[in-house]
Amino acid sequence: MSQLQVPAAKNREITLTVRPYDLIALGALVTRLDPGIVPFEYASTYTIHVSGGEFNVAANLARAFAKKTGVVSAMVDYPIGKKIESEVRKMGVDGFYTRFKHNGVHGPNMAQVWSDMGQGVRAPIVFYNRSDEAAARLKPGMVDWKAIFGNGVRWFHSGGIFSALSPTTPELVIEGMKAAHEAGAIVSFDLNYRAKLWAANAAQGVDPVKQAQTVLSRIVEHVDVLVGNEEDLQMGLGLVGPKVEKHSKLDPSAFFGMMETVSTRFPNIKAVATTMREVKSTNRHDWSAVLWIDGTSYQAPTCSLDVYDRVGGGDGFAAGLIHGLLEGKSPEEALRLGWAHGALLTTFPGDTTMATLDQVEAFAQGGSARIQR
């Protein structure tokens, strides 16, 4: 904690205590254009959601869990940027921006993600417009980490989506992680392996999968808590999984079977967690989550979800888990909080939470879920 001495009336002094940040996230801010259940080619209106895989975690922690959070990102000074800044403030998140001017024609731009909701047997469709994205221009030396972490920081979070944007963004992630460790923070990373992004931004003549594995492996060497399923671990890090016969997406054996490989390759990692989802239809999912921490495995219950908007469920899980760990909850309690919050987030429109802490805690205890024990 740092303290500010503020002069008061009649020569008295009032001491104000400045609360450290519970979490700082580093990542791209985007708008998601959502036509709802109408296919894009038939839609005449779109809802705009402000999003970003890394930002969503900070926003969820601020809104649902009353944590003090901030996001480090790029910002373009034009109307779309103003819209995004306003929404970041509404979520209770502090913004630390490297600013860019828009040339009025080409960019740089705040990226757009186009994602409909699907319906029933029709799956959601997702595609991007990340042309000349401002966040891709971020590089080491652009962020004053000492100033951002000056009053203290407990947790630092970034992810694979931001790391895939350009050759310079992974270097900034590593720079931020090193500064966070120096400040005494826990560092987490969501692998979020996206084949489309790595393929689009790979160096000419380079296998995008190999490039992703090289880049992400360098980053994960600085990580304490990793978020990612067995496919992320295999595709994003090149880890070989065990020969396990999986009968269900909810079977954790393949995930837990990889933990020895993870801990051998990356002894710095203390915990790995992920959601587990079996999709019955676009609007009907079975949902669980798993956590491996300090050599011990945990699994959340399984519940059936009536999904309104599936986007952001994983980020909701990460936020609930981080909240539990920051609050000193047991691993099982922290896992249940992540599982519960991720489930609740799928019942709201948009990418960030509208849940209350009471709702999350009640769901985590089984109060409103049809739990299959």
C-alpha cells in the first residue's frame, strides 16, 4: 500500500490509502458486432459489445467481484475508440492506453469481431476484421510498467489472442510478465489458441502451428497459472498427450494425464485450469471445469446450461477462479466459483458479466443448478 498526504483545512493532514490493483490485464480491445439469431447476410441491425479475451477477465472481476482492475491496451482516437473507452469505464476498469491517431481512411483501427448467436442445431459463426489493428502495433518500451504497478499489483493476466496479433505483441507480454513478477504479482495466461489468427499472421514460409508453439512456449516460461484445455496444450505448446480413450468432452482424463508433461516442461507453472463443455445444441450445453494445482487434481460438478450467448464463458470462468484464489479460498472452492460464474455468464447477452456475487456464490454451492453428482 502507498500513502498520499493530502493537505486539509486548518493545516490538518488527511492520509489516504491507495489500494493496489487486484489485477492488471494486457490485451486488445475490440467491438463484437452481434446480429443475434439472424444470419449475417439477413441482418439489418447489430448489437455492439465491447470485448477482448484479456479485458473480459478484468471487467468480470470488477463488476461481479468488486475487484480493482485495469487493462493495458491500444486506443485509437476516433469515435469507435471513444465508445470502447466509455464501456471500459462503465465496467469499472481503469484504462492504460497507448494512443494512435486515425488517418480518416485506412486506420489504424480498433478491431471488429463478427459473431452471431446461432440457434438450436445452427452453430454460431465467428469471423474477424483486424486489418491494421492498433493493438498489433504495441511493442516493448511503449508501456510504463513501473507507473502502472507503482501502487502495487496482485495479479497480471494476458492471453494467446493478443500474443497472436504480431511479432511484437508476445515480446510485450513477456516484458509485462517480468515487470509483474518484480512487483510481486502472480502471472496467469490463457492459451486461447486460435488457428485463424496464427495462420493469418504467421511469417512468410513459416508453419503457423510451429510458430505458435515457439512463441507461446517462450511466454509460458514466465507463467504461474495457465488456462487452457488439452487441445490448447497440444496445439499451442506442442505437448504430447496421453493415449486416453475419451467417451465424452466432460471426461477429464486426457487433461489430467497431461499435467506431468506440463510440470516437467514448465516447472514454473503452479496451476492449470480449464472449462469442459459438451455441446448438445447451440443452446444446450453440459458444463464442468477442472483444476490442477500443486500436483492435486479437482473437478467441478456437471450441470446443464440453457445458453443465451456462449461467448465469454471461458473468461467468466477465469475471473471466478482468480477471485477465489485471490481471496484465499481452497482450490475446490475457487474452482467452483469459476465454474459457477462462467455458467452464469452464458445466460446474459454480451461478452462480460451481469451476475452478482450472491448469484455466483449460490450457484457455486449448488443452489440453482441441476447438479449431476
